[in-house]
Amino acid sequence: MTTPHTSRPLKERQREEREQLILDAAEALLVEKGYHEMAMDEIAARVGIAKGTVYLHFPSKEELLLALTRRDMSNFIATIDQHLAQASTPAAKLAALVAYQLNAVFGSRFQALIAISQNPELRTRFIDQKSQFALQRQQLEERLTRIFEDGKVSGDFAADIPTPVLVSLFETTLAAHRYQQLVTEHHLTVEDLIAQVTRFFFKGVAAETPHERNPQ
């Protein structure tokens, strides 16, 4: 039986594979150098193709950035599900989400969104994709709701706090705009930041008891 992949013309498959390689190279350069320093000729060099070939796929750097962001958006929930599948308890799943979200702040997804927000034309065009953002948020909230509900049953989370409140607090805690400043100006590592945010969400700002500091 012929699969959908093998039934497609070879040139079409090669074009899609080359396009993914271009996006991969752009993603790496976006993290390394930022949007303004990312050059199309350097992307071409990393892929091993002529710069003109890059322009055949993406007429401009702006179009390339939008395509990269669309790809990242389409993979967002699938990536989250992979992280959740590796955690065995509701508390571990929530901690995995904290780590994933904060690592993402320093990755290509957040860098792309910064570049889009600073470019009025890109920002206007990207608003057209708000329905995809809304769908992603709904899917994320569904997963958070399930984690908190399961955690209440298992005793990981307080049963008397309404689940919508827990979901909203979690989303607010992971608002990204201040975290880069904490790392760059206060010399925190990303790992330190993840540990502190996780502790804050699970334990609040109350001081640890001697037993918590030195468990037997």
C-alpha cells in the first residue's frame, strides 16, 4: 500500500525538506544573533544552498520569520504533550510545564515574538493569526485544568482552591516579559530561575520550616 508521503512527487518532498532546513537554520541564527543581525546569506550558507534559493522559498526575511513562527505555533501543543507524557504525577507534570515555558523564553519562539512586536508591519500581519493563538491557549488551559483536577484527587494540590483560579495563577506566573531581565541583569541562570519559580508556585513566599530545609 502506498503511503501519502511516498505518493507525493519527489520534487515536492525535496522542496519541503529544503524549506524545513532553511527554517531550522533561521531558528538557530535567531537565537544566536537576534532578528536584526540574522542575515539571509548566512542562513543559505548554513543550509549549503545559494541565497537565491532561500528567496525562492521565502521572498523576504519577514516572510521567513512569519513562517518560522507559524511552524513553532503548530508544534507548541505537541511539544507540551511530549513533556507531560514523561512526568508521572500531577505535580511533576506542572513542574515540567514550568521548565518548558521558561526555557522557551530564551529560545526562538520568544525571540521571534519580540521581533514581531517591534515591527509594526509584521505585528499587523501576525494579528491575523490570533485565532490560532486562541486555540493554543484553549488547548493549554484544558491540559492545565486536567492536571490540577488530577492533582486535587491525588492530594498534590489544595482541593479548596477553584481550578480556574489555579489555571489563571499559573499562566500569570509564567508571563515572560520580566524573566529575561532577571537572567541578564541579576545574573540568574535559567536553571536557577526555573527552581525559584517552581518553588514559588508550589510553596508561595512563606519561609521554609526547619524540617523543610533539613528533611530527615
